[in-house]
Amino acid sequence: MSKHAMANEYKILCSEANSMVKMKNGAVTSNGWTKVDGEYNRGSNFKGVLYEKDGQYALCFVGTDRFSAKDWGANAKMALSGDSRQR
């Protein structure tokens, strides 16, 4: 698979990560990757998902939720001190 095709695969995975983190392990994405594991920390609003397809793994993190005060607070703390509960 070309670099551009793989980049598109990863883009799709990351765009679906926010909803996939809430699903059970074994759920399948729209492009055929399987959720292996996910982490959602309500305290810091950290979200990440590990996927697998044909022996390849991809790890996606959900970016800042523009409506989450917790996310913006973590961003500000990282920017000002280099420390955050999301590390």
C-alpha cells in the first residue's frame, strides 16, 4: 500500500477514535481495523485507541475537545509548566 493510502487509513482511524474509545474491544472501524484496546480517563479527558489490521497496529489519540474545560485546562497547564495529568 502506498504512503498516501496508508496516511488516509490512519486519518480515518483517528477521526473515528472518539467514538471507538467508547465501544467494546473487537469493534471494527469503517475501514476494517479492529479495536484492540482503548483508554478513556474521565478525570483528565484523555482518550486513546489501539487498532489492529493484518498484523499491523496503529495507536490514535483524540485531540482537544473544544467544548471540554478539562482539555483546555490540561492544554494551558502543559503550555505553562510542561506538566499535565494527560502525560
